[in-house]
Amino acid sequence: MASLSCSSSDSRERSTIMTTQESAPSFARDIQPLFRPADRVSMRWAFDLGSYQDVRAHAQAILGRLASGTMPCDGKWPEEQITLFRRWVEAGMPA
């Protein structure tokens, strides 16, 4: 597995996509929008953060880096977004 690192310094603007407690997050609706274009460019050398297959294949490593605050490289995600990503993983990573 490739190590995860990046070199972006974009501003930290992200909209949190909310899901209901009853529904599992989906990649297309909830997870893919969390990754900014600059995040995708920064990680392009390893895999595509816009690709369901790539993010699914690397989900545990991504979650570890998000939780530790080392991804994205220009600042930690808000806890709500990390929790959303974790819920998606725990739900079986639906498309």
C-alpha cells in the first residue's frame, strides 16, 4: 500500500453533508463531496479520492489518517466529517 501524504495548502472550506441517523452514508451522496479538488490532486499519485473503488480499497488507511489529523495536509477535518467517514466504513462502504 502506498503511504499517504500530500502537499496542498488550500483554505479549509468544506460543507458537511448531513445524513439521517437511520440511513447509512453513501459514497456518492456523502463521502465523495468531502474530498475537495485539491485533495484529489494531492493524492493522485497514490489513488483517486473521487473514485469509489479507490477510496473503498484504502478506506481504513484514509480513516486512520483523518482521525490522526495527518490527512488532509492543510488541517484536520471537523469531527463530524470524520464521524461521517467512519460511519460509512462501518456500514460496509455503500456506493
